Amino acid sequence: MANGKPGRPAKYSPEFKQNAVDYALASGKTYRECAEDLGVPERTLGKWVQARRLSEPERAAAEEARALRKEVERLRMENEFLKKAAAFFAANRE
């Protein structure tokens, strides 16, 4: 699978990456052990696993949830401000 050229990163097929991630997740071994078994750098295998865990739909959902939490916080702050403003104006009317 590797291109064998010194100083250049190895190229792995998508099928190899998928199988390597499946193996790492199902084997019960550490990433280091799996990487040694497969002949790939541990860091590379870790990146492949992380990419699988953050697939496009999951990443989009996580970004949407983050944006919604930010919007909720903004709305809470605005609501708190309006409550204080209403109390201030109500106190001045009397």
C-alpha cells in the first residue's frame, strides 16, 4: 500500500484505511498495537479513526448544535437585559 519512496508520506487506499479503522475499533487493542500490526504510523491510524468518528453528517450536526447553543446564550442575555430594562422603566413610572 505504501509508495515506498523515502521522505514521502505513504499512500493508502480508501479501502485499506476503512479496514484499518474497522480493525482498530473492533480489535480491543490499543492504536499503537493495531498500527504495528498494520505497518502504519500510530498517529496516522489515530487520524483515520478520528475522521471516521467525525464523519460529515456528525460534523454538521455538531456544528449546528454549537451554533444553536451560541444563539440560546445570546437570547438569554437579551432576555435578561429586557427584564432589567422593564424593571427600571416600571420603577420610574411610579
